Amino acid sequence: MRTHFAFHGGVHPPENKKQSTGLAIQIAPVPETLVIPLSQHIGAPAEPVVRVGDRVLKGQIIAEAVGRISVNVHASSSGVVEAIEPRPIPHTSGMEAPCVVIRTDGLDEWIDHKGLDDYRRLKKADLIDYIREHGIAGMGGAGFPTDVKLHLGDDHIVNTLILNAMECEPYITADDMLIRERAEEIVSGIEIMAHLLKPHHIIIGTEDNKPQALRALEKAVRASQLDIDIISVPTVYPSGGEKQLIKLMTGIEVPSGRIPADIGIVCQNVGTAKAIHDAVHHGIPLISRVVTLTGLALQHPHNMEARIGTPFETLLGAAEVIESALYRLVMGGPMMGFTVPHDQIPVIKTTNCILAATIEEMPPAPPANPCIRCGMCEQVCPAELLPQQLHWFAKGKEFEKAKNHNLFDCIECGACSYVCPSNIPLVQYYRFAKAEIRAEEAEQRKADHARKRFEARQERLEREQAEKELRRKQRAEEAAKMQAVKQDKLQRHAEVSETAAEPDAKALKTAAAVARTKLKKAQQALKSAQDKGLEGIEALQATVTELEQKAAAAQAALEQAEKGAQPAAQLDSKQLKTAAAVARTKLKQAEKALQQAQDSGEGDLTELQAKVTELTAKAAQAQTAFEAAESGVAPAAVDIAGLKEAMDSAAVKVEKARQALADSEANGSPAVEKMRAGVEKLEQKYQSAKSDFEVANQQGQSNGVDLEALKADMEQASDKVKKAEAALQTARENGSPAADKMAAGVDKLKGKYEEARQAWLAAGGVEAVAEAKVEVDPKALKQQVSIMRTKLKKAQTAVEAAEAGEGDLDLAASEFERLTALYEDAKQAWDAYEAEQNDKAAAQGIDLKQLKIDAALARAAVTKAERALDKARETQPDDLDGMEEALLAARQKAEQLNQTLSRFTD
């Protein structure tokens, strides 16, 4: 045996160890219910892998480690999982934590388990993982995961492995009895740890008050091939503290804020060594431990091997507790242990003693008196701190000063409180200060994390803003290039034109529509200002007068252009002949269908007869048009688009008049009869316009041609042009000599397409976006704007491709101009609808834009309240009344806002 060193301070409380060493270690009975906490160690709690109702076997994993600093948890007997819920656990604060509750079945049935045949053949990492899987944690202190202490890295040198067999606390004899009865298994566990750590020196440290345990260790060590020193030291408290043990065994002091591994030393408890032996050689996870049952309130104090999760009540019953004498129930020794509130607290991996004390054994603490500055606390402090100074810092909440005076080096041994003549509970002050410092540091970490997230977000927003600005500049440059291309094209068209271009009727029509829209908005603004008596009416009146003049001028220009339009181009007699043939074919098919229906007596004869009549008229008109083209006489043209516009306009007037009549009838106006006559007159005009349009459309008076057939011819010619252009592009890419000849063919097909297009337009085909219907469909308007915007983008891409030599530039530019006009028409119609709805809402004192925002926020509030209620149903199902009322109120508010909004948006 080697000599030992000494550490500063220490005390000699009465031992009282003989109470529990009179019997051998007994096996504790299996309780009816096991309560197994998921956190029995330092680090993250384990995560359950079983569910309520599952049957589990002894040794089965019921919760897996989460992260590096965590430990697996196993079932300590067979049974059924009854609950997974918070239960009281051993803790100084009496807190609750998640536990797996198992109703045992009395069978104590094991899983299949066996040890390793030869652990030395395994890689070190695999052996450490094996120990981790079996849930081994330190059994003498705070429960630090053993695999972490054994996995220090290949470049980390361990000089000394120290086995802690001190057990310096009064009353506790669990390790003493374990060494007496199972010293060979402890030495076997030491050999496994030595295989992993390769220490230069192995020491078992114990106190001289354990002569029987010392002899058992010496016998077991002699049988081992390892060179193990056993050092016995005089009994003094707290020699079992890790840093104090190192100082006693080696004379080396662990620096403040460091751990033993930093100076090449690893400490393990003898109970941990025995658990490693059981896991490696027998495959038994850490599911039980030796617990000292002692105190004067027990008739038979002794040590028992108890399953993890066993309630204290079961063990106290086995030791025959005297309930009338029991005053205080303590887990651990009288120096560092803590009082537990009741006997339903379960045994965990660090439970080494249950002390059932009488009032004479552990009387109530006397009241604290003022500090007399005797200095005794400093003399006994094993960590060489200034307990008195730390007490003042903790009491005055000067936590930073306490931290700077090495508060966290305090091992909370209680030696200072034990010797204090003023009975000051010094350790409680230190625990309070540590908790407050940890809470402050946690808040600071949260604040730092939030700050970093905020800074990262700001950086991201700035980056996105810069990228957005760059894209905007790029779009502006591209738009400028497109404008330059458009201007260049217009200039080239102007140079090659032999005569001045005729007024563009479509552009004039658009300008007239825009002028009418602006005039309407100005008139509405003037009326609103007059009704409300606002200032600036003269300026609004001047604006209305100016816009009336502009609208009249735009309409006059449009009418002049329409009067001076050139007659439609002479149609190709071949096309008219085809159209006539198609019309005759359709007529024959309709006549055949009518004849079959008459013979069988099935089908709608009235509808079929009407279709035959309609097709007969179309066939006659098509034949007339063909004959007129053959003779050189063109039929009179009818403006179908104009007739439709007149019909739609008359329908709008009828609808407005009907609404005004309904309002007058509801208000009891005396002008009802006069207004009713006006409605009838407008209805007659509408029916007349509708009849003109239907006659012109049905009889095919637009040059006597079937528009559908002409449109099909035009689309067919367009498809041929596209296919020919694609073939030409492929030929050019492959360097084909026939490319020039194919280019001439493409030009010829383009000419035919243009002829077909002109024929369709001359016969009444309309390219412009249809005028607004009687009932405006906002969804259709918005969808039309989106469709035209998409087509316009594709046309712009086609122009860019044509500029790069991939297609005909003139054709692409023409299509782009056409779609631009269509998009502008659709956008103007949508803007006019939105302006009308805004004005309608404003007339009722409602800000439509703000109403939409409020409705959206109300819908979001409903969603948020629904999610909160769903979450509360899972966590606190008995307290939902307030949340349900809040959800109902949110839904009512959203419904009211949506109903108001629907008056202007539906």
C-alpha cells in the first residue's frame, strides 16, 4: 500500500454505519408498480420508445438516450406500460418529471441477454457503444454517463485511473457491503475500464473504517493480472469528493473550472465498475443497485438490491418502518442528502441510501443567528473557498462577485453548515446563488441567440433588397432595349411605306374607351364632392369639362376613321368554294339525323328541325357568296362586332333602368309609372338590337362566309408556318444546302397565312378583347389580365429570340404589338371595375382597401385561435372555455367583415 496525501479542511461527523452492516445484501421484493424516471443522470432526458399498453420485459429498453450526454433507460421487471406522465422524482425541489409507469405482472420475465465472449476482440468504440446501450451511469455522484468518461479520444493520455471506495457520508454502507460481497466483480469491471483507458497507474481509494471491505479488495486484486494499488486513508468527511479524492491519492490539485480528465486522471465509483462487469460479461443493463436502508425509525436496517423505479414505500416495508417514530425521510446521507416529501418517490441509479430518521436523530434545524465571523467555515471547506464571503454575496444577490469567488467549485458537502455556530444554512444560500446564475446565463444565451437571428435576418433582408434592386435595374435595361427595338421597327415601317398610313381604328377605339373611362371617374368624383359639400368643386368641374371635350374628340376621330375605312379585300373564290362545300356537308348530316329521328321516333325533333333550318340558310348564303365572288360582285358587309356592341350597350341600359325602377318602387316615388314606361322603351331597343345581331350572325351576312371555316383556314395556315419555321431552323443549324430554298417556302406560307387572316377579318372576325358583359364577372376579368400578361411575356421572349436570329422579327414584333393592345384593354377593364367598386364603397363611407386588410387579419385570427384550441385540447383539456369563447368571437368578427366585403367583391 502506498502513502497518501491530505486535502484542506474536512469534518468528523458521527458515522452510524454499524446499523446497516449486520445483514448481507438482500434482494428487494418486486413492487406492484415501477415508476422509472426518464432523467436519472446529468444531461438530456431519454426519449420513450414504448407506448401506453405495451408489454415490456425485464432488461428491455424503454427510453433511448438523446444526444451525447444522455443514458438509455431499461425496464427493471416485466409488465405492462400503464402511463407515461410526470411523477414526483428524487430532487431537492420536489419537482415532477416524465416517468414510465409499469404495472408489473409478477413473472419478472427477462429479455434474451448474454454477455460478450471476449470484449478484448472488439474495437474500443464498439465496446464503449455496448456500455452506452446498457445504460451505465455513475452511481456514486451526479450520474454522469460512463461511456463519455471512457471515450476521451485516442490522443488523450490517461495517467491514473482512480476507483472511489471512500463512502465518507455517515450512515451509508452500500459500497462497503458491495465490496465485501462482490469484490471480484468490481475488479473485473476495473479490468474492462483499464482495457479502454490504458492508464499508467490504477488506484483504489478507501477509508480505514472498512477493514472487511479492504481485505476483500486485497484478495480480489491478488487474483488480477493488473498492477492495482489499494490506498487506505484516515476517515474524514468529505474524502469521497472527486477533487478531494484525487488530492488524497496523488497529491495533485485539479485547477478551478477544470475536470480531472484535463490533468490525465479518471475517477469511477466501485458500483459503476460492478455495473460494467454485469453488462459486458452477462449482458445485464443497469436496472438495479444496492441501497442502504437505515435510521432509527427502521426495525431492521440493512442493505438491499433494489430495482430502479421501486417506490421507497416497498423498501421501507421490507425494513419494517415504524410509522409512528418516522419524523423525516432523507435520500442520501445526513450531510449531502435531501428530504423527500413522501414514500412514493422511486429509486433511481444514484439512490445510495434511504434514511428514515426519528426526531431525536435528526431534530429540526435551530433558527439561524447572525454571522459572528469566527472563520470556522473557511477552516473546514475542502474546496478552500471563503464560505462566509460567498454567503454575503448570495444573500445580497451579488451573483457576479460570487461567481468570481469560485462559487461553482463548491461541492455542497455541507461541512461549513455543520460547523457553523450560528446555524446558518450556508449550503442553501450557495444552491440558490448557483440556480440564479444558471438562470441568468440561460437567459443570456437566449438573448444572444435571438440577437444573432435578428442580425442574420437583417443581413438576409439587405441582401434580398440588393438583389431585388439589381433585378429591377436589369428589367429596366431590358425594357429600354425592347423600346429601342420597337421604335426602330416603327421607323423602318415608316420609311418603306409609300403612302401615309390610314388611321388605326383599333387604336382610336381604345383611346375613345380610355377617354370615356376617365370622364366617368371625374364625373363620379364631382358628384361625390357635391354631395358631401367638399371644397375644390370648381376645379373638378373644369376637369370634367376638359375630359368631355377629349372624349368627344376621341369618339369623332373613331367615327371618321370607320367611315373612311377601305372595303374588305376580295375573298379568294377557292376559299369561298370550300366554305360552301363545308356548309352543304353539315346540312346533309343534319338532314340525315332528322330523318333517322323521324323514322325511329326518338330524339328532339323540334331541335333537329331548327338546326336543319339554320344550316339551310348558312349553306345558301355560302353558295351566294361563292357565286358573287365568281362573278366579281362582292356582297354588302355587315359589322357584326358593332351590332354586338350595340346590343350589349342596350342591355346595360336596361339593367340600370330596372334597378332604378326597383329602388323607386321600394321608396314609393311618384315617378314610378313614368320610369316603368322608360324601362319598356329601353327593353324594346334592346330586343331590336339583339334581333339585328342574331339575324346578321345566323344568316352569315358578314360577306356571306362561314366565319368558323375561315378561322379554321387561318389557324391551319398558321400551323404550317410554325412547322416550316422549325424545319428551317433545324436545317440552318445542320448547315443544310436546302436552307435557302426552305426559306422561300416559309415566306410563301406566311403570305398564305396573311391572306387567310385578312379574309377572316374582312368577313367579320374580331381580334380585340370582348367588351364587358351586362353582369361584370370580376374573376373572369382578373383571369383575363393574368392570361394576357403571360401571353405578352411569351411574345416578348419570341421577339428577343427573333433578334438573335431564331425566327422572323417582323412577325414576332407584330404579334407583340397586337398582344400589348389586348393586355392594355383587359387591364383598363379591370382597373375600371376596381375603381367602380372603390367608389361604391366610398359612397357608403367604407374604405374598401382597409376593409380587405381587416378581413384578412380577421381570417388569420380565426386560424390562430383554432390552432391554439387544438393544442390546448392535447395539453389541458379541462380548461378550454375561455379559448372556445375567443374562437367564437373571432369567427363572428370574420363573418361580419366577409359579409360586408362580399357586397363589393362578389
